[in-house]
Amino acid sequence: GGASGASTHWTVEAKGASPSVRVGAPDKADCTITIGDTDLLALASGKLSGMSAYMSGKMKLKGSMGLAQKIGFLMAPPKSKL
């Protein structure tokens, strides 16, 4: 959530060649992921796996499970070209 426990919505548009992220809820979503701030940071840093977050109830999904599984790709650090 945001300040004082308020919720904040983020929209990740991953279709096309130029993915984008913006604050605000989308008009229509193919997949919605609900997760707390602390758990999102743990997921992004690799300290929490997506499967573990989902199975423990820390992350809730609505819509396409296949799209939700791609969140790891979007959050992964870029690979070195060396």
C-alpha cells in the first residue's frame, strides 16, 4: 500500500516493443496482481519467489496466470553482454 496503508495502483503495459510503467489503474487489465510493498521488494530482489508468494497468499492474481508468470522477466535485472 501507499502512505497510511492506502493502496496505490501501478499499470505495467508490456505489449509491443516499448513496455511502460505508470501510476494509476488501467481501464481494462488482462492480469491483475495484488501484493504488498514489502513482499514486492522481496520478489524484485529475489528473496521471495513468485510461486512462494502466490502459494502463501502474499500475492493474489486475477486474470491470465500465463501473463502473471512473465512478471519475473519484467523485474529481472538486465543481463550483462560481456
